[in-house]
Amino acid sequence: MPFLLIAYPFLEFWSLLEFSARTSALATITYILIMIVVGYWLLQLAGRSALLTAGRFPSAAALRGQLFAGEISVAFGAILLMIPGLISDVIALYVFLRASLRTLLGGVVSSGSRRTQTQDHEERDIPHRSNSDQGDRGPVTLEGDFSRVDDD
């Protein structure tokens, strides 16, 4: 892993050199400027709401789980687009595609999963929150001690 962190800037630079060799220096500079402008525009689009959403997560691990969902993925992809190089642009495209697939499939799957979630909550006697409450406060982490109580 440390090798990848060291090699990444060199690989990005090499990808730009190869792109420049296959096209021209002017096309490469134009491509870099267009990607920076598109990334900046997308960051402006998702910016404030992504920061507010990211602020709701209590830890980096919880945020990492939501990285490919919603406006956080748009902000992350926009930052990747603003980094000069083809590798970061391919990763940004992957982030955008994964987020859009999750959004499309989330609408299809959520209608069937709501019924199973309510059945699970009723069986285990766990109180559930409505979807509007989840959007306001983010994920909930329950902490504390417990002891097993067997029914006699």
C-alpha cells in the first residue's frame, strides 16, 4: 500500500505524458482545464449539502460506508476530476457510475425491502424509525452493555 501512495503521482504524470504523446500538448492542457472546470462545477453542485451530510457521521468508518451514496459521492468524484491525470478521472467515473447505479437500484429494491424490514422489526421487537427521520440525523449507533435474558 505505501508503494501505491508513492507511485500514484508518477503514474498520473505518466498517463498525461502518454495522452500528450498520442494527441498534442494543447489537447492535453485543454483536457486538464475542462476536467478542473467540470469538477469545480460538480463540487459547487454537491458542495454544501455534502459537507452537511458528512458532518452527521460520527466517525470516518461510518462515512466510508456512505462514500458511494448520494451527494458525498458527487463531491468525492468532483475532487477526483480536479486532480490532473487520467487515472483519477477513471476512478471518478467509477464513483459516479456506482452512485448512479445505487440510486437507480435503490428505488427498485427499496419497495421490496420495506416489507421485510417491517417484518424483521416486528419479530425482534425493535423500534424502527421512518425514512424521514433517517435523512435528518444520519445513521444511529447504539452503544452500551447488555446481558442475555433467557425466557423460562
